[in-house]
Amino acid sequence: MAALVLARPVRRGSACLGRLLRREAGGATCGPWGRAGLGARRGAGGSEVLRKSLQRGAALSAGSFLVYEAHKLISGFAEVHASFKVEEVIEQADYLYGSGETEKLYRLLIQHKNSDDAELLWRLARASRDLAQLSSTSAEEKRQLAYEALEYAKKALEKNESNFAAHKWYGICLSDVGDFEGIKTKIGNAFVIKEHFQRAIELNPKDATTIHLIGIWCYSFAEMPWYQRKIAATLFATPPTSTFQEVQYENVSQALHYFHMAEEADPNFYSKNLLFLGKTYLKLNNKKLALLWLSKAKDYPAHTEEDKQVQKEALELLNSI
């Protein structure tokens, strides 16, 4: 609605300015200046011709100035209107995301893939990744979408390095691409991914999703098998170390600490955070709390494909306890 209100003055302003410019242009060519100048040449002396020429020059200068000012005014309105158009697209995108309309969301945002707006670009990265996660998406399409998502996230960062969501989704998309490039690349990107997650938290300390992702990072390295640790040892002077016993106070591991931090920042915000709380407690042999969090994950309303996968895994773990 705000965009429509702003759009009307643009149209009225353009028309009024157009009429004004036409009147000015007409006066300079067909109006008094033109007719008087012609008559002066026919019957007056050189001084009269000079006077009329100066008047004509002044009129043309005034007309040029008016055209310049009109251009600035119209351009200013256009920029304001364009910014509100971006806000409209973002509003529509957030509605579709909240409604779980993954394909519609992607179709909306892909129209703006050449945008210079970081807010649009990181949302397009997220939408591309979400589309890749759908079971109906082919293996080849998943790969293509993963690389596209990374490019959109990278572009969002280039446009605005201070955008926390751009850092978050760049880290996520970089991790996804590692799945297609092998374990060596995935491990090699680990520190870069963590740096972007940490930068996102610096920019927005209350973002539960990014805090959760740091927890996932710790959990993943805690579970790293021996052969992957050997790969890490060849890539880093000191391989990334994160175990369930590290930085631990009263049986709270680093990974568990981040998962609880995320839950405190935004309770029940994400089915996967509930799942990993249960899985982490299982690793710590705390079956009572593992049952609690796995049950919450199983009962979490399934809005997305990922939620359904979480429900399935949570149920399997509960049956195995």
C-alpha cells in the first residue's frame, strides 16, 4: 500500500513537469522570443538583434536548468519507488517462506537474481538451497542449485559485508557444496564456515539459527572418524578440535552448550535443534534428557521436508533406546 501511495505523486509529478517543460520549450521556439527575434532581424538594427539573441540564450539556459532539475526530481522519485518495490518483494518472500511454499518462493526470487540488494540475494540463496532439499528435486538439479545458492550468498556478502544473514547462508551453502567436492574440500572449508558463522553471531547475537549452526559445527568435528582426522591433520597444522568433553562444565559439552543457547534465544524455533539436543545427550549417555528432547523433535509440527526427516530420525532413535 505504501508503494501505491508513493507511486501516485510520481505519475502526477511527471505529467505536471512534462506540461511545464512543453510550455517552456514552446515559448523558446514558437513564442514571443521566436517571433520578436524574427521581426527584429527584418526591421531593427544590430543592437536589437544582439538584445534578442541574449534573451533567447537566457531562455534556453533557463529551459536547460529546468530540464536538469526535473530529471533530478523524477530520478529521486524513481529511486524511492524502487526501494519500496524491493520491500514489497521481501514481504512477499517472507510470507511464502513462512507458509512453506518453497517452489513459489524460488520462482518469485529468481526474477531478482541480478539485484544488488543483499536482503534479496541471501533470501534467494536460501530459497535455492530449500528447493534443492526437496525430495522431488533430481540429483543433478540438487547439485546445480547448491552451486547457485553459494553464488547468490557470495554476491550478497559482496554487496553488504555487514549483513549477518549473508554470512550465515554463505557458511551453510559453502558446506553444502563440500558434499559434491569430497571430504578433503569439506574439511578444508571448515574454518572458513565457522568464521562466517561467528561473524554472523557478532552482527546479530540473538539469531538462534546461527548459534545452532555453531553447535552443529562442534558436533560434526566431535564425530569425525579417524580417517577424516588424518585428512584434517594434513590440511591444518592443528586440525579443528571440538569434542563433547572439551570446554565442559558439569557434563555440558561445547556442542550441547550452543544447542541450549539457541533454544534459550528462541524456544522451539527449529526441529533440528531439538533433535540434536537429544542426540548430544545420547552421546553423553544421559538417556533421560535424550528421551525428553527426542520426543519434542518427534512431536514438532512438520512444515517442511526437513521437519519430516527430523521426525523420522527422532522416532528411530527413540525406538533404539
